[in-house]
Amino acid sequence: MAVLADIVIDCQHPASLARFWADVLDSYQIAPYDDDEIARLAALGITDLDDDPTVLVEAVAGPRLWFQKVPESKSVK
């Protein structure tokens, strides 16, 4: 049986969108940053976590939400 583990959402500003969905959805929160992740971001020149190009929102149960920055704007069919 397949289990949905992750949902990836392309967006322009991952941190603000992740905060919104973490606040709206019960039992979801932004995954905490450990020292290794902060060091990895610093090596990429990212010193403000609001500029993180990929933000993870986790839940007690249910799929994780990955918000990732993409350069292109929203498009419609």
C-alpha cells in the first residue's frame, strides 16, 4: 500500500508560505533548524532563515510539506 509522505509546493517565498500553512493546519509546525543546516545555508551565503530556499513543515501524523523557491512566476493553463 502506498503512503503519501511528502507534498512539494513551488513558490516565490518559501518561509512566509510555510509559516502560513503551519499556522493554518492543526498539528503542523516548521521543522527546527539544527546547527548543521544553519551551517549549510551559511555556506550558500544565506544568513537569514527567511531567505531559505527550501522550508519543511512537519506534522505529528500526515504528509510533510516542502516549500521550495522557484525562479518562474505562477502560470495557468
